Amino acid sequence: MKLVTFSGPPSSGKTSVLLRLIHELSRQGRASGVIKFDCLYANEAELFGRYGIPVTVGLSGNLCPDHFFVSNIQEGVEWGLEQRLDYLFTESAGLCNRCSPHIRGVTAVCVIDNLMGMETPRKIGPMLRMADMVAITKYDIVSQAEREVFLFRVQQANPKARLLLINGISGQGVFELARLLSEAPDTDTVKDYRLRFSMPAALCSYCLGETKIGTEYQVGNLKKISFL
């Protein structure tokens, strides 16, 4: 089974790209499943279930989605093997530009939206910089100049990634993505694997439920701004 991590900012088109990609893989006789990691709400069970695609949704609630992902990914791989899948895709919540849901030895895809602004690639951390492939969506509704500048910014952020222009509505570009993913390594476990980058550091009084504002209530891993 080939495990592939999908990441990207909210509303960048991850689910639309996945649906089109899975349709193409199904046309090629490949069985795919999805694990959706989110915080408070996700309708992917309905969206993927409508097409008979095996799907599991995990909601982290008040926990960091990245920590939730790492705590559950091994069990997710075991679920995918039980389903006899050829491909298992994990879709991250993408709530924080500092997210790092990619694993060493596991193919990583980042989906980013061409409408997010020219400087956005510089603002996104490991989920873009550590990806093997970057799928750029909504490229068809910007000018050629904007598209070229955005591509250049993405390439600056991740010079090693394969860049793909993909239309989540028409499916244009997913054939090439499917071809590239056919070369992904097989995965039957991620036990003892490592993340490509450490997760955001967090263990402070607010992580543990504190709601009062003030220095006297701030304990643990904290960072202060130097005001001049």
C-alpha cells in the first residue's frame, strides 16, 4: 500500500484534488482510501462516502491537529491495510502555516491556492517546504503574470519539489499526479519512522486549559515580543 500525506492551507482545494485523483486511480483499477484529520468539523465522510471511497474522519477537538495526526497515523496505516487499499491518503487540517504532517520515507504532497497572494509561499512552513510535490490550484483564474510569479515564489520556498498545476473542478493535471504517485514507495508500517520536521513547540499554561490573561498565569514554553 502506498501512503501519501496531503497538506495545505484551508480551502486550498485539497479535497477536490483528492476526489479527482482518486477517480483517476479508480479508472486505472487502483483502490484508494482517505483519512481526514481536522479539528471541529469535517464533511469528508459524506463527500468521499458518496462515491464509495473508504474514509475515516478524526477530529482533534482542542488538541493540535499535528499531534493528533502523529498519535493516530500508525493505526491509520493498519486500517488501510485491512481495507486492502492500493493508496491511502491522509488529509491534514491545514489550520496553521507551521504544520509539519510529512513523514520521512512517505510521499508528501502540498496543495496551495494561486489566489492566496504572492507572498504566501514565503509564509508557509514545513508543509510546503518539505513536500515532494506541490499542487497549485485556481491558477486558471489569475493572469499569466500572476501565475508565473506565484510559481517562482513556490519554487523559491521548495526548489526540490515537483510543481503541478491542477484544476480541482475539471481534473486537469491529476493524470500526471497519479503517474508520479505510482512511483511512491510501499508502506506497511510507520512505526519508528520520523517526521520530516519537528512539530510546533507547545506546552504552556494555555495548552493545559488556562484562560486568564496576564504574566502571572503564563507558565511553560512561552515566547514574548520585544516592544521598543
